[in-house]
Amino acid sequence: MHRSGFRSADLNAILAAARVTKGALYYHFDNKEALGYAVVDEVLASISREKWVWPLQNAKNPIDALVGIVQGTSCRREDLECGCSLNNLSQEMSPLNEGFRRRTAKLFKDWHDAIAVALRQGQKLGLVRSDVDAGETATFLIAAYEGFISLAKNSQDVRVLQAGQKSVLRLLESLRGRRGLTKGRRVKAG
Amino acid sequence: MHRSGFRSADLNAILAAARVTKGALYYHFDNKEALGYAVVDEVLASISREKWVWPLQNAKNPIDALVGIVQGTSCRREDLECGCSLNNLSQEMSPLNEGFRRRTAKLFKDWHDAIAVALRQGQKLGLVRSDVDAGETATFLIAAYEGFISLAKNSQDVRVLQAGQKSVLRLLESLRGRRGLTKGRRVKAG
DNA sequence: GAAGATGCATACTGGTTGGTATGTTACAGG
DNA sequence: CCTGTAACATACCAACCAGTATGCATCTTC
């Protein structure tokens, strides 16, 4: 489903790979669409929570947390090859299936809100510049991040993803507030 | 093909819509794949050239040209609904078909190079800040632009695209050099 | 004007694939 | 034990759809 997309994903192949029979699947799910919904609601949602929401909620410094998350993004060839599963599903299904669109949109919203809330918290603590709009910045970060992953997936070149990481990290550093510029950190726009 | 993606696009439906018979199609193309290649090489390439490459080559000020292009991006619901056809095809086919991957990658490269060359030219004229890397900036612009289009396609909300335009425009303004800051322009990071 | 080539049109086919109908096992309750 | 039901397994179907086989005008060339 990650490689081929939802519609071109072969149910029989999925069942064979999972060593599950068709009877077992259709006992638990009404149809392929319901299986896809469950993948978004459970698999993709928990990936997003583990990678983004949880670290941001438990971070002392949101910029540091974001830097860590971005740096933690795998640059291995096999991960880069298929891109972001949330973005893939969203792009494929949004114009065609309102159920998929709403579910993926909810994940993007949760992602966005986690970043925005953390940035606002950081602004209160002086760790994040107060002259930026947290909501707009969160959207911008997500757009740039997903955009770079898309370009890297197309080029199939690890260096493209690494360059993208570098750009996003520079953007993150430019968001630090007065109290966030400590211990010899160098910030371009500082 | 734009809505449904390449593989799920129904050839019979395309033929009916174009009022062309299957015999006519298969006289000129070996198979569906060859038709898809032609769409990338001719249709998408000429769209990209008309919208980005040509205006950038004939611009006196690259920032002004980029601002114009970004502002000229349609925010109509029906255009936003299906997203960017180049990015769609690229994301769908890159992991599955090397021919599609190479072709879409070439269009992204031409797009990137057009921006980078224009920015370097602008740097020579003092219209673009000399402390930015033209290549990295071009990639960043494309990534952010495509990222916002993807998010807008998912949300199906015109305001998301408009907010994205605003963010990209702010980024563009921050790139202006000394000789580009005239006639009362206000630049955030200036 | 005969013969081939060009440029299509139409009917058909064969493989793929989501979904179903029916059979079977295992276990729980009485 | 007997019955019922939950939890599967298997064989099959029907639709969809890319691709093909064949037919048929028109046009070119000698």
C-alpha cells in the first residue's frame, strides 16, 4: 500500500504477505476501503504520534525537539524510495474519496497543532521568536518537510533529502528566541 | 489522469472523452505507458516551460518574476482539487517505473535550474542577496511550493493555498538584495 | 486503375482482482 | 454430549480494462 498506493495495492498479495486468508480479512472488514481507513486511523496515526506529537509534548525546548525529529528522519535508500505514507495516501485519495480525505486531513491537523502548540509554549518561555505566527510556521514546516521528501522520492537520491534536512534545520534555527540562543549556537538570521 | 493517477486512469474513458477510438490510439502509441510518457514529455513539460522557465528567462528582476508566478497560481477550487499534475505523476510512479521517474525528474531539474540561474543572475545585479545559495534556495522554493499545494489539495480549502502563497511570498521578499529594496518595499527579515 | 500502404474503427479476449458463497474448525454454554 | 456461534478457510464469480485481431475506408504510387 505504501509503494503501490491504495487502489493499486493487490489485496491477494497483501493477504499472502500477511499470511492471512481472504475469509479472515472479510470477517473483520466490510471491504478494502474499510481496511484502508483502519490503516490511516491506527497505523499512520500512531506513527505520527510517536514521531512528532509525543516528542513535542514532552520537550523542554520545541526547537530542539523539532531539530531532533528532523535529524532523526531516515535517509536510507529504502525509506526514501516510497516517500511519506501519509502524504502518499492523502495525495492519491483526497480527490476521490471523502473518507480518506477527512482521515488524512485529521492527521495533518493533529501534526500541525502539535507543532503550533509547542511553538507558542516556546514563545512564552522566550525560546522561540515572538514575531512569528506559530500556526503559519507550523504549516510552513510541514509543507517544506513533505515537499523535500517528495523531491527526494522522485530523485531517488539521498543527497536531496540530506540537503532538505539542512534547509529545514536552518529554518528551525532562525526561529530561536533570545533565550534560545545559548552556548555558542550560531544562527544565520540571528 | 490528473484526478485518478496514471494507473487508475481508464483508457476507455479517456478515449471516449477525447472522442478517439482505441484503434487510433494504438496506431500512434505502443501502450498506455508510452501515452503516459508523452503526456510528461509534451504536456507537462510545456506547462512548466510556459509558467516558470520562460517568465524567468525573460525577467529583469527574478524576485519580481517569482512573485508574479506564485501570485498567478490559481486558487480556484477545481484547480486546487487535484493538485499539481507533475507532482502527482512523480509521486505515484517514481517507485514503480523508472521511465516515469526519469522524465518527471528531468522536469523538476529544468524547473530548479531555471530558478537557480535567474537567482544567480539577480545576485550579480544586486537584486538578490549574495549570501544565499541559489541552488539550495531553488530547491527550497520548489519543495515549499509543492508542499503547500499538497496540503491544500488534502484540505480542499482555498484558504490553505492562499496562506501558503503568503508564506512563499514572504520567503521571496526575504531574498531581495540591496538594489532590490526600492520604492517603499517592506521586507520582514531585511 | 491496380496494388500496396496509411490511418483509422469495432468487436473481442484474457488476465487481474475485489468481493461472495459455502464449507469447516474450535470452543463455549447448557 | 449437543447446539450454536465465532472465527476462520477455500473455491468461485463477475466486472473491469489493457491490449489485439480483424475489417475497412482513403490515399499514394507506378
